[in-house]
Amino acid sequence: MTAGPEAAQDSAVRAKYALIGAGPMGLAMAKVLKQQGIPFQGFELHSDVGGLWDITAPRSTMYDSAHLISSKTMTEFADFPMDEGVAEYPSHREMRRYFRDFARHFDLYQHYAFSCEVLSCVPLGASGAGWRLTWRDGTGAEHSDVFAGVLIANGTLAEPNTVQFKGDFSGTQIHSAQYRDPRQFADKRVLIVGAGNSGCDIAVDAIHHGKSCDISMRRGYYFVPKYVFGKPADTLGGAIRLPMWLKRRVDGMILKWFVGDAQKYGFPKPDYALYESHPVVNSLILFHAGHGDLTVRPDIDRISGKTVYFTDGSQGDYDMILTATGYLLHYPFIDRELLNWQGAAPHLYLNCMHPERDDLFVLGMVEASGLGWQGRHEQAEMVARYITGIGDKAPAAQRLQATKATDFARATGGMQYLKLARMAYYVDKATYRKSVTGWISALTQGGT
């Protein structure tokens, strides 16, 4: 008996992978899947591509003055460079345009269902049995279908890491995720809590638009200028990889030349070695601290009304507290147990491959200084080639399958990163890319 058109359609759906997210990582994955001939259906909550880089997206955490902290040449996709007219450190507006152009150039729009929120992903059995995906479309109607596997690329910077302080604050308190426009600081005495890249960027906004600005820091940071010798700092790395002890010495000397001693402005001294946490790519904050526009405060002890008491016994009065305390990994549509969580992040081989399942992948859950979108594109290519290879029973894919099932370690290159949630998926760029590109080469050749 010949199968009818409905059965054929059902079979086609089951052969597809579900790809969640149309931000930069989702687009990279979509492009590679299309090139490798792997059928997929994309789902995106927003009405367009770009992820958090589209400030109008429902869960974007972008703010009006945001720019890349890495230069465009170190960030762009290798086969889709940014236009020459784009600034060396593009704004979020330029980045949104870039990702839309990328999606049009590689004809990715047709593969996505937009304004769709994925509600649940449930496996139908062991690896290979399929997944049932349920989602809500823009009209509020719910849908459900079965897919061959799930590719999660919904980003890492959407769920605020909120903090609670002892006491009650009678002013306005927001997380940086709720910050959009510097006019929010008008006529306010502002306290920024947290001094990562976003915290320092936003502090500069508050200095210019608020009545006053202080910044509360729990630990010290290494500050890196955006330009060294007139060129973007991240483009000056040599072709030869230096051992970490020597790299720290060389880069530390360069920072002293171009940044100086941040402690003389009141910033605490880092209690960790250079590169054991993400540096702050911002020298404007030091400029303003040196001009007396900013007061550096220690951690908060307690709050009463509009008065904040700090751990060193000092105090200050504020109208607004903005907590720039980072973000948590958030995959609300799938059970945590299915992602092999350990501590603050899923424990996956090369930050993307499940140790047991060959039909579940997390894309973009990786951070490293200088990794750029090309490093993430390589992750996507490795996953796509693995999907094809494991289906073809290719020897290289079977070796990768065995490797990811072992008691693997994160690709830190021996670095002792700080035990923080935001560092839980941090890797050493050179170590990570060497492993990923090695697997791509093996999978491309068929690997014996």
C-alpha cells in the first residue's frame, strides 16, 4: 500500500531539525545546515533576525549607546565581512543591519517561522527517536510537531542575574537589562552595581546624563583600551602563540603603558591573574574617574531608604540603583536534566555536544576573548558535519561520538577561570578553536 500525501508530509517533518533562535549563532547554524543539505525549521520569538542586537526584540538587553567591544575585523564572519564604511567598533544598529544582510545573502529568512515562542521540547525516547516541539505563534495559537532533533541557539544574555540587598531602597532600582536610554538618568544620583563591560559603559552614560554617578565593585578588573598605537587593540596579537606566562607579562606591560594604574583612581586591585576573567574593554571609565566624575565604592552592606551603606563604612544617597550583575543561562523550554547541567552551565563537549544524545545540541554557549562570530560559525559547522557523519556512520563521526561520551573537560587550555556563573562556559580561544577545526577537518575528510 502506497503512503498518502499526509504520511509523506509527516515523514518530512520528522526528518527536520528544529533550530531555536535567529540571533547571530542561530543564523550561523542555519547557514551551515542549508549548505550541508540538512533539513531544518527555524523558530524565532521576534519578527526579524538579529537576536539581542535588535533593540526592538522582546528579550533584547541592548541599550542605545551599546557598541561591540571587539573590532569588526575580529568579530565578523570570514565569508561575510562588514562593509568598509562600518565603524571599527560598530553600534548595535550596524550589527542589526549586518545580521539582516547576512540572512538575506544566504537566503535564510524562508527557513524561519517568526513571532513564534517555543514552549517545550520533549524527547520521544532515546537519541534518534525524535522530539516533540510545542510553540505559540504570533496570533496566540499553539502548535506541535515532531522533529529529528533540537538545535538550541536562543542566546546567553537574556535572563538577568538579579541580586537582593539587605534593607529596602525607596528609589528606582533596575537591572541593566531594563536600561535603554541615558535619559533614564536625568536629574538622578545614580549608583551602578557591577563593573563588567556593560556596567562601565552604562556608568559613562550616567556620568553625562545624571546628577552624579558612583560605581560599586566587589572585585577589581583589568582595563583594556580599545585602541593601541592607533589600531584596535584586539588586532595586534602576533601570529605566534605565546605561552600564557609570557603573554601575561607582555600584555600587562602594554596595559601599564596605555592604561596606567587603575588603583590610583580608586579601583580595587584584581585578586586574580590577567585573563582569568573577562577584561573590561573601556578606558573612558578611567578617564572620568581621573577627572573626579565618578566615585568608586566597595560592595553594598545594606540599604535604608535612599541611603546605601558600603562595606568600608562609607555611605551615599541615590535616586537610582542600576545593577549590572550579568545574566544567567536560560533554556526554559527544556528540562534541565536533559542538558546535563553541572553548576551554572550545561556540561557539554566543546560547549555544544551532549555526551549521550546525538539529536540535541546547544549552540553559542561559549565565551572566549577574541572568539568572534567566526569561532561560533566553526562550532556550527562541526555540529552540522557531525549530524551528517553520524547518519552516514562515518569513522570520524563515530570517533567524535565516543570522545564526547567520555569524562571530558572544558577547553580551558589550563586556565583557572574565576568560579563565577558568567565564566562557567568560558574557554581558551586557541585551545577551543584547535579542537573544533580539528574535528571539522576529520569530519570533512570522512576520517579513518
